[in-house]
Amino acid sequence: MAEYFGTTVDDIFSTQTERFRPEGAEGVDAVIAYDISGAGGGRWMVAIGGGKSETKKLDSLPAEFTAKMITDAETFVGMTVGRIDGMEAFQAGRVRAEGDMAMLLRLPQMFTKYVPPKKPITARDIIETAVDRFQPQYAQELDVTVGYDFTGKGGGQWTAVIKDGKCTLEEGLRDNLTVSNIVSAEDYVDLMLGKLDPMVAFGSGRLKLVGDMELAMKLPKIFAKFVPSEEAEAVEELIVLKKIISVDMEYSTGPVMGQFFEGLMEKKILANVCPKCGRKQLPPREVCAPCRCRADEFVEVGPGGEITMIDDTYYASPDPLTGETRETPYGSLHVLLDGCKDNETFWHMLKKNDLFDAQPGDRVRPVWADERTGSVNDILYFEKVR
Amino acid sequence: MGKRVAVCAVEQTGFFTNLWQKRFQEMAFDIVEPIIRKTGVTFDMATGIRNIITCSDDVFDARTISDNAMTDAVGAHYRGEEKVTMDGINAIGYGLACVLSGHDDIILIVGHCKESQSESRDMVTNLAFDPFYYRPLGLDFKNVAALQARAYMNKSGVTDEHLAKVVVNSRKNAALNPAANARELLTEEQVLKSPMTCDPIRLLHEYPVSDGAVAMLLVCEERASEFTDKPVWISGFANCMDSYFLGDKDLVGNFSLKKAAERAYRKAGVKNPAEEFDLVEVNDCFAYQTPMWLEGLGLCGEGKGSALIDGGGLKTCNVNKSGGMLAGNPLMIGGLARAAEAVIQLRGEAGDRQVEGAKKALAHGTTGAAGQFHSVLVLDSE
């Protein structure tokens, strides 16, 4: 099974059911199909419904599904373990979706994140890094062979050939080794991780050195210290500096914005009118931009109106004032409030349940907050008039 | 001599510690309206304003690309608009280039800032520093200015008493300027007893938190008479940048100011700055900067700031007849307000503080910590 970032596609799906979060999937009844190409890929189906989830590997995908993800094994694993950015992969065409895209975006709420299990380091993991750890400056003019005979569980035999300032590694033991290390695979791992003292191991006979002892003593220099890849990654991690900019500010509303907000507190939507061109401004601003004159007169419009445009948004950024992120998907809309014409539209939110139902031309009305403070949130959202 | 550009109109809101009655957009429109009314300038794309240069600050206005919020209020609907993010006096240099290049006949400049919008001006100026090396150390324009103040006072023999004289002089002038923010007269003793905020800077050495806006109309020489019978001519402009990192610069060397002045004077044909100007407006955010910038501008000898104050030079050279930045202009337009005062004086419209027969004026602006960036403008009435 092909591994990507140390994980296989099977690893991920085999833990899918145990990662299910019923509380994140309330009211969901869906079948998600996965068509994953490339080595280690395959076809899977994840069913969600009635507070349960089931995962199956299939030979062919079901004809009926709520949503389908089509990608390759490397991208799928990379996105799951957080090594590939999902949005970037999507934009680059490495991931395609069919059906209900919103359902795929809800998956992080329905399943906890896959965390790859920590795999123990083996003697093979370590000896296979020997060539990388070879330091030629300490091996000038050497023409030697070093044998590694690891016994017991996880054991194996390797020969490091050092000649002309280069090192190669072969499986198996050569004849006539210059020096040979004989040790259990388990002890070798402990020795290399610094958990077992070499002198203790040698003195107690758990590590046997046969052949050129002088060369044996030089080995810790010829091969640099082994650093487990997790630690190595931590060492190589770039230093990233985080900053939050925060200065409390207080803004005047002035008479024009102030009157608009006061209107909202009384459940009234006020527009101001340009004395020259008669255009209404929503929200009201002091100056009519095309006429470059003050617009001081106010008229009440709406509160009902007609949708001119809807915008479905599948991502949300946190509100910088509250830190809260609104639920996705959400809808924004332009409403032509009663009494307005042309571009005199008002921008606000659409009621969540109306998202996939409302159409331009539909009648809507505002739903007001119980406690109104003089802010754009005094209107919770607009809802479709049914 | 090349073509010339005239300042044909200037308006300012007047400056206040908290202009709570208005949004900053309305504050700006308040001065655009009289420019239109008094000059008859239009926004006709063939003969009127087709390009506007604004000056504002993203942090004070709490939005990136802060000029976008100004479109309606500065008349920029369906035409060119660009912003300077340093002191607004640089908008004059920018406007000069637009007109001299032949792209525009008329440029409207509108600079604004409402310092009162922020919880703390010092927290805003902290953001001007490198976020990783300097911000965590708490640097802001005030405490960095204090470093420069100490170094400058040591170099030029300027004392706490000299600084008190600078502030008293500023208030005396501001009292005659209806647009100034801090107009109450002060005694030297009051200044000397005001609390030390950042040694050697005392509370009364700092300019007060201020709100306000300044607008100007620049016009090419051929058309200036359409808009005014009192044009003021831009005869020299230059600016110069010094190091961002404080350790890289000589805090008392005035390097960038000297370079900017040298280039502006050469263009304007000024040979002896100490004698040629009828009035001088310097952008003094803190009292020590008045004599220090005067040294850099060549209005007194190097290290002679204290002698200038002792000899009554602030009065005889007509330094900051407006009261200066010390009497309260917001950041971003301290230099633009200096230019506004110079234009008002050269038009002979400065009322009780008018310098009789003023023909040549110097206006100075600075941006950044401890005078990192300086701009020098020479204006003539003829």
C-alpha cells in the first residue's frame, strides 16, 4: 500500500467510523463517495445518517450519492494530514467535487481530524540513513567494510562500504568485514537514540564488536548522530512570528449615519435623498457622490423588498470583533426595498433556511433583533415571504 | 525657468481635540465645498478637476486603502484619485508633478486625520515600527523623539527653559489663529511644571491630540487666473528619506532635512535661507523640534538652536505664526497645515497674525519617527 507523508489512504478510511461525531452531523442524511486514483487509491463510500456513520471500500461507486470527491491518493492523504492545502488543491484542479459541495465542506464538523499514529523507530529506519549521515571528512583514505548484524525481532543484516571518501549501504553481510557490530535490533535502536550507553552495552556483551577495534571506536564520528525524523522536522521548522494588531477605536457617526442607526432601533430603514438627482442612498452618506452635494433629506423605505442578487458563501472568516466564525454556507443579498429603484439596493444577510430556495425576484422582509443597539446587526437577516 | 504651478485656494477645517459631531468623511467635505464655491472650479472632465490627491492613514481610519472611504467626500466619483500615506505636504509635490507633466491642469488635494478616533495615539505610532524588532520594545513616536530630544539638547545647549520659551511662543501665535487647536496662553513656569511624560519631553512639549482636514487647489500657470487673483507659486519642493532603523542614523544629524532643503532651495533659487524668507512654518510635533528643524533648514547655524531662541529669533524670523504643529494639527497633515498657513500669509489673509508684505515663505513637513522623512516647500507670492 503506497504511503504518502507516512500514511496510506487505507489508514485514513479504516479509522473513519471511529472518528465520527454524531453531534456534528445532526439532521444529516448523506452518502459521500470517494474516487481516489493512483497507487494506494481506490473507491470508498461513507454513509452518514441517524446519528451513525459507516464506511465501505467498494469495487465500483454507488450510482446514488450526495457528494463525490475525485482526487489522487497523494492529494487525499496530504489534505487529510494537513500537508496540502485543500483550497489550493481544489483551485489547481487536483480535487474535484460533484453533487452537494456544501456537504463536503461540512465533513470537518462530522469527523474528527485523522491523526497518524506514531510508529516506533526500527533498526532498519536507522541503518537506512547511514549514507546520509556519512561524514567523508572523517573517512579520508579509508577502504573498509562495516557489518551490522541485528539479531532478534526486527533484525537484519547490512554492510556499509567505505571507499574513496564515499559510503554505500548493501543488504546482507560481506565476507572479510573490517569490523562487525553484532547486537539485537532492539538494543541497536536504543543505542542510536541514546537510551543505552555504548560502554555498558559493550561491557555486558550485549554489543559485540568483531575485527578492527580502532575503526569501531571511530564509527560515531564517521556517521553523524541519528536524529529521528519528527525531531529533525522540529529542528528544521522555520521561525514564524505572529502579530495581532489591536488598537481600540471609537468612531463618530455624525448626523447622517446616526439617523440611520436610530431608525434601525425603531425598526425603520431610512435612506437619504439627493436634492439634485433624487437618488436614494442606502446606507445613507453625507454626500451624493455624482452630484458632490449634501443629501440631508431622509425617507423611510421598505422594510420589505425584492431580492435582486444573492451570493452563497462557502467559507467564513472570524469576525475580528467577536472572534466568532459564522456557520457556512451563508447567503448575502441585495434587496431592492419598497420605495427604491435601480441601484438603490440594500446589502444584508439571508436567512439560513432560505439559502438554496430563494431566488432573485422573491419578496423578503427583515427579521429584527429583540435588543437593538443602533447597528447593522439590528436586522438579523432577511427572510423569504411565503 | 520652467512652467509654474500655483496654489489657487486653501481651506482648513480648524483643528479640534475631538470633532465628535462628524464622521471624517463629512469633515473633509466641509472644506471641499468652499473650494468649489469660492473658485468656481468644476468636475468637468475637459476643463475641471479630473484628478484628486488625498492623504489619510489606514490605522486611524481603521481600513486598508483608506482613501477608498473618501471617494464621495472629495468629489472623486468617476475620476482619478491617489493617496499619499506620508505627510500631506507631499501631496503638493505629487500634484506639482501631475501638472508639470502636462497630464492635469488642476489638482485637488485633501488631507485629513482624526486622531481622536484611536484609544491612544501612541499605540498607533507604535504600529509604525518594525513589528518584530521594535514594537515589542514599546517604541512610539514620543519616546523615540525623547531620545532625539536628549541628544539634540546636549549638542545645541538647548535647556528645559528654552523649550518652555518655544511653547509659550507657539501659544502666543496660536492665540491669533482661529484655526489652531491649543490657543490658551501659557507661561514659561506652567510649561516647566508640566509633568514629564518621557524625559526630557514634558506634557506641554507635545502637540495636543487633534482632528482636522486641509484642502488645496493646484492649477497650472496658464489657468491660475480663472480661479484666483492671488495665486501663490510653488517655487521649490523636495523631500528626503533617512534610515528606518534608528541605530542606522545620526539622531541629531538632520541629514534628510538638510538634503531636502538643499534641493528645494536650489530649485527655488534660495541662496541664503536665514535671510530670504518672510516667514517659516516648521512641523514641530515636540518643542525640541522647533529649533532642531530650524538648524536643519539652515535658518540658524549648526548647534545654534539655543542662541536663536535666546536672541528672539523665533519672533524676528516669523517662525510658526500659525502656532505650528505644537498648537495642534493631527499626524499626516502637520506639514500640509504648515503649507496652508504659508499660503494664507502670502495671500495676505492671515488677519491678526499677518506678516506684513510677506512674499516668500518656507513650509516644512515631517513623517515617521524622529524625523525619518522630511519635505521642504518654498512658496512665493510673485
